[in-house]
Amino acid sequence: MDKEISSYKINKNTGISYSAIDALRRGERQVKNLTLKTAFKLYEYANSEEE
């Protein structure tokens, strides 16, 4: 995950908890273990940030 974007901003725009975002960034949680709902939210958010 792009560390230039704050966990706060990702949380506010996706509803994904800070702890989940930070666990992904620290490598404590793997993307392959995310729910489809969470993965889709992150995917949509990443695409919207590229525009």
C-alpha cells in the first residue's frame, strides 16, 4: 500500500479500519486473506486516486 497516503485518509474514504490498513502495511496481514468486500474497496480507492 502506498505509504504516502495516510491510513486516516484511506479509512475515511473506504471505511476500512485503521488496524486493518496498518496490518497490511506492516505485513501482518496478507492481501490474499482479505475479504472480497475489503479488497474491492481498496481496489476502487486505488483507482480513484490514480485519476
